Amino acid sequence: MEKITYILGAGFSAPAGLPLMNNFILKAKDMYYSNPDKFNHFLRIFKKIDSLSKIKNFFKADLYNIEEVLSLFETESILYRNTKFKSEFIQFIIDVIEYYTFKDLEINFANYTTGYHYSLLGDDHIKKTYGCFALSLLGLEINKSGELNESEFQMQKTLNNNVRYSIVTLNYDTILENCLESALKKYHLHEDIGWNKEKYDADWKETHLIKLHGCVKNKNIIPPTWAKSTTEEMVKIWRNAYNVIKDSTQIRIIGYSLPVTDSNVRFLLKSAMLKNQCLKKIDVINFDSSRQENKKLYDEFIDFNYYSFKNYNSQDYLREIADPTFSGNINYNGVRFNKLETVHEVIMKR
């Protein structure tokens, strides 16, 4: 059985409107100017960032990059125990992420006349590509037993015994969770369906969803800086990630630029590989610059005969999974979310 782990970076969520490290502050300012009263507390953050401009008299600094800004603030909070401002900045990050994360697939049964297969996860193209990916990872299908109305649709597992999936994400957002919850609101269930976030399952019966830097929903996020938290909760999460990677037969990295500053992730991968005895492939799917700077980082880091780097947009990757999933089921009373492996293989061979 293949045990396939997807490692997701900010580039995976960016097509859904989530900010990247290098435009996070700009997106936050858009929020403030759209509603100054609601986001008035952002002003203290912006003022603090402006105070860092003196650094540019001596060093190069990108004060619109949240990672660089956080590193500077993290140093100050450690040296001067300024925990109050650190908590305010974390809340600032949570507010921005939650603002840009879509909450619902907007499934509307009133639109189901003909060609309903294309609308089972709503009509918003971007959202339903994420929904398709989420349900594919969970091994699900949606089918109907009667007329085109809400009560006749049902969702169930149709797991492929030849493949299981896990997710290790560096993102704080809840896009994948929201996709499943939105579908669960509309479709009847035959059995419990959900993400395994709590403990490592060596048999991979449920799809692991492991958030290395925490989650906005739980208010436990770790800013992406060099000073990582070592709380008991986060140690458990990183241990689960270690076990998932250790037992993976394939690793697929999407939208993660492998920054040099993120040494913890690099060492997590290295340490897990010490115990991995079954890895067959490492596929990296990331949109790169014309100078191939990101590919160079990966080429310098990975020394494995079965490693491939694909310069590809994550939005196109998701779209290519969704298109045949919906169009390929028109002669079936529903949709089976089972095209992931076929599409991935085609993309990597181009």
C-alpha cells in the first residue's frame, strides 16, 4: 500500500486568496482601509513595524515580509520579555488569516437542473478545486439515490486499499477543514468522516492532517521565525509529523519554498528520513522564478535519485484534479473523488 504525504506551504493556499509571507502586511493594510473601525487595533501593529525602518540605515530589510518582521519582534520579546506585544501580533496574524479564508463551498441545490455533477461542490471554481482535493484525500464519493434534491444525496467512503494519504501543512488556515464541513452540512453520511489530527495511526486508516505551526481555529499558532515554541502540545504535533514522514512511501511538496530560515522543517525531514525504509519518490510542485531560485534550493537540499521538481502553479494542479473528477462522472449518479493519482502522474511526466 502506498502511503503518500502532502507537505503544503503558503503557495498551496494562495490561489484561495490567502496572503503569502511577502504580501501579508499589504493584505492587512487592505483590511484596515476597508473597515478602519473594525480593524482599528491594527494601527498599533503598523506603528510598531514603522519603528523598524531605522534598521534600513544599516542593513537590507523587507518590512513588508511578515517573516522578517516577526523575526525582529521575536528577538525583542525574548530579550526583553515583551510577551504582551507578541500576543497582540499573533492575534493580528489570526485576524488576517481568518479574514481571507473562505468558510463555505456555497453549495446551492436550486442550481441543480442538468449537469449537476459540476455543482456538487458549488459553482465557485476556485473553492470547488480545494473541495475536490480535500474529498480526494479522504477517499470519498457523493451519490444520489433519487431525484435532484438535497435529501437524496449521500456521502460515503470508497477508500482505495492501494493508497492512503496524510497532510503535513505549514499553514494556519482551515481551508481543508472548511471544505469537508461544508460538504457535511449538505450530504447525508453512512459513517463518520473526518481528519485525524490527534494521534498517529500507523495503519493510516484515517487521513492525518497535521499543522506544524498551529491553527487559527485553536489560537495556538507559532509565527514562522527561527525561535520555535516547544510547548507540550506542539511537541506532540511535530512528533506526529515525524511519524507520518518516517512511514511515507511518497512525499509530495506543494507551494513550499523551503526557506533557509525554516531550519526546523529541514531538520524534521532529515531526521524522519533516518528511519524511513520505504520512500520511493519525492515530488516538489512549486511555481518558480525564471532564474529557478527555488529549484536550486531544493536541488541543494535533496540528494535522492527519485526526486523531481516541477515548476507548476498549485492552482493549476488543483484544477487538473478537479476537471476530470467532475467531467468523468457524467454517466454515474454522483461523483467519485478518485482521480488524484492518475492526474498527479500525468503532471509529473510532462
